Amino acid sequence: MREENAAATVDGNALAGLLAGVFEGDATMLVGVCAGCGAAAALAETIVEIDDTCAIARCRTCTHTLLTVLQDDESVRVVFGMLRELRRV
């Protein structure tokens, strides 16, 4: 999704509700490592492009897509992009 097509560009805290059914606890506190630039940060610190069906989390340092959350009436899917590692701190 291009930024101009997103309904909003927000920070990674917008992922909390979307990922609640996929990960136990607050997923925005998980630390991700970008495979593109090696930056490590909490998912809450990512840049998120979001609309009614999709949220794209991008690395704040290099803007690579870390993960995409797809949502419909029946399920939530997480598609991993340049996310090399995801860990609890």
C-alpha cells in the first residue's frame, strides 16, 4: 500500500488491537529486527500505514516493510516481510 492510499499513517501502537488475537500479551512491546538495516525497535515504534483491511508496519530507519496484517470478517493474517527477528524484552 502506498502512503497516499492509506487511510492513515500512524505509529505501531495501532497494531495492538489487530495483533491481540495472534500474539499473547501486548505485541507492540515485542522488539523486531529489520533484515534490511539491522535496526532493532519495539513494534510500537514502527510506522504503520493502515486502512479498513490492512496494516503495513515499516521500519522507522529504512522504511522496509517488516510485516503486514490482513484482516477480514473471519480472520487475521500476519505476513512477515523484512522482519528478521521478533523477541520479548
